[in-house]
Amino acid sequence: MIAVHLDEGHVRTRRVPRPRRPDGFALIRLLCAGICNTDLELQRGYYGFSGTPGHEFVGEVIEADNMKLLGRRVVGEINLSCRKCEWCLKGLGRHCPTRKVLGIVKQPGAFREFLTLPEETLHVVPNSVPTEHAVFVEPLAAACEILDQAKIPKGAEVAVLGDGKLGLLVAQVLNANRQNVHLFGRHKEKLRIAERAGVQTVLRKKKLPNAAYDWIVEATGSAVGLAEAVGMARPRATVFMKSTTHGMASIDTAPIIVNEITLVGSRCGRFEPALGLLKGGRINVGDMISEVFPLSEAPRAFAKASQAGVLKVLLT
């Protein structure tokens, strides 16, 4: 079978054996997968990664212990926890110290023709959700995580920094939850995607509003984004940090301390709310698909995904 391989910045495809299915795991045939910013950061050296990336995917189950999964389209959670340690027993399996992370840490990713995952990590895709749209479940779940981390009042003004893939999803999720969202971005065509979902948008100029919001989501994918978000925060505001970048982010901590600003690291989220939003047609993901490539053309797909202004590139 074909599998994508990253090593020292190079993207290649290889012929590798089909994986064997352990007990309790499902064998899944890839239907569609999405290249995200984390995959691009892995290519640049994030985590010292070498191997098969990919964690946003939709596949068809072709072998499983659970007969109800056979033939069904599924998406899979990316954290494979031990389910036995202190953190797992507290329901914090995403933070299990020995966890594997699909396509990132000790678990080959989804950019291959066949993959295996524990059946308990799989979620069936509703029939009404197109396969290409279901690819967005994992990042959409990450956007929904903000609502599990804090009780943001309905109607509250929330600033979202960044009009990339995650910023667009976060803005739409908060808007669907009846927050008053202001999405700040640099690209008119991207901002229009959020506008069509009813989000207020602001085309960024050199200066951002100072001390203007109680709730800010930083999703710029940039090392300077956190400092910008802190500058927009009122005293005792909350800043959600969504960007993961290769390298260190330099920031002056004085205003965070003096203004008693709460910083919230925000990563993965539950898949159920994301699937519900897609089933209800409440999130515009179709306009976020820039191009589709076959798996065999993964090097071209990564090159395309790396270009400025490009949103989601899919592999089929």
C-alpha cells in the first residue's frame, strides 16, 4: 500500500505492508484526509518528527471486532491513551503521560491507504455529512473545546485572531453558540467564508484594538500572535491559546501579571459536538477546501498546503 513519509523536511510516498489488525482495533481504508498546520510544522521539524503524519481523516471500516462498525464511515480521535493511569481514570486520557498521538507521537498517521485504530476511539459519520466535510471533525472538535473550557456568556464579545483554518472554525463555532464574534484576519477572501456564516469580520491593519475584549482566541499560527492577543485583553480577560509553532514564542509577561490575564492552553476536543454541528449544517467547511490530491501526489499536496492563502488541502 502507499504511505506518506516525512523525514528531514522531505515529503515522499513509499510502498509499505498493510498493517495487521490487533484485537480491539479496526482496520480502516482511507477515504479522505486533510493536511493541517501541525502536519506542516512536523515537516519543518516540530517534535523531531520522522514517519507517516496525518490525523484529520475519514475512513471506511473493513475489519473490526464490533460488527456494527463494518462498512461504516468513521473518524478517529487522535489520542491513544493507556486507560489505566491516574490521568486516564480521571477522564483526562488526552493528557495520559504514555499516550500515543495519531500521526504525531509513536503512532503512524492516517496518510496511508490503510490504518488501524482502537475501536473505542472511532465515531461513525452521519450519512448526511459528506466525506470531504467530515474530514474537518477533528479540528472542529478542537474549536468546540473552548466552550468546554470556559462558560462564555451568550452575547459576549469575543475576538478571534487569525483567519486560517482553525480561526475560521473557532469563529463559526462561537457564532453558532450565540457569542458576538469579531474575527480579525488579513485576507478578504478568507474572511468572507466566516461572513457567510454570520460572523463579523475585521480586515487587519497595523494596529489591533488595545484592551478591548474580555475573551480572546489566538489562532494566528504565528509566534507573535500571543503577544498581540494579550495586548487586546482587558484586565482579568481570558486568552485561549490555539497556535502551535515550531520554536519559542517570546512575550513580555508583565502585562499578563499586572492585568491578571488568564491564559488557557486549548488543544483537542470532544468529537460529538463537532459531528452535531456538521450534521446540522451550521458550519461552513465546504468553502474552506482549496484543492484535492490523490494520496500518491502527497509531495505536491504538501507544497500546495504550504502556499500563502491556501486553506484545507485534502488527500484521497
